[in-house]
Amino acid sequence: MAATEQDTARGMFFLGVLETVRTGLGDEAVVTCRGATDERRFVGFFNYPVSSFLKMAQVASRVLAPRWGGADEALRQMGMQATRSFLESAVGRTFLLLAAGDTRKLVSNLPSGYQMAVSYGERSVEWKGESEALFVMRRDFMPAPYHEGVLREVLTMVGARNPRIQGRKLGLLDTEYHITWDLPLALRPPSPAMPWRLFQ
């Protein structure tokens, strides 16, 4: 209800939902999901109303819930598939190249990455440590589990070790995501030296 006609998302998000459904349940379920919107065809980098995406994702999460053990995990799987589609595109490959295999740089670039994919919302990164950040989204329509899947997949694709994403709702359209990953062994801070013990 809060979405306007100017609030759009790229077709890759729709295609990610349909591919997740096709892989999990087959073409008949895809037809059911398509029926939730007025759109009959999606092109990866064309823009479509995010309200249509939300209707489709709601139906898809319901039909996929039994396969994935719940609607939240179904949404995560959709987010992961949409991310793979994005990163396989020319724009997505450029996004990865800009990160140059550096997880921290990729996380810093997340706000601009989202600007390539959707027309709405504001996003920011707040660093909490060398491999820990809060990614805050304002006026974003997609459910938190969906973005958990998106973020986990994009960190995995850049080579992050053991990425962990935890979403938390701040308001109707505002969420934050606690992002952490394991540093390579060579970059971990040294353990404090053991004090010498004096013996008499």
C-alpha cells in the first residue's frame, strides 16, 4: 500500500522468484506465481512496479514454504537467486570488479549497488569492526529475509569466509542488517602475549 508508481525494481528480481519456484516446484507453480501480477514477461534490467514484485513474492513464499521449511527461508532462497542473476549481468560483473575481491570494499559499495537495482529507498553502511558492519535500509519494501539472502550471496560471491547476515526490523519500511564474516588467518589481530611468570 505504501508503494507508488515510481517505486520500481529490476526484472531480475522477478526472474529470481520465478527461477526459484521453477527449480523447487516446476512450471505449474510458476504459472501460479505469474498470475499474481499483470506482467506477462520480465527482462532483467527493465523496471517493473515493486508492488507487483511483492504480490508475486508473497505467493511464491507461500507455495515454497513446505519445501524450505518456512516462508522466511523461501524468501532467502529467492534473494540468493536474484543476486546470482544480477552478478551474471554486465552491470553485476562491474560491481564485483570494483570490489576487487575485497569484502570490506564490497560492503562499502552496497548502497550504490542497490541504486543500480531499485528506484526507491536510502541505504548506508556503519562500520563496527574490521569485518563487522551495520547496513541500514530506509523506505525499502522487500522483506528482511529476502535481503538476508541477497547479502549472504553477494558476500559469498566476492569470497567472504563464513558470511553471516542478521536482519532486524526498525519500522514499517526500515530495516538494518548486521553483517559479519571471518577474516583470513593472516589478517586476524595477534593474540595478546602470555605474561612471563616468575618462579622462585
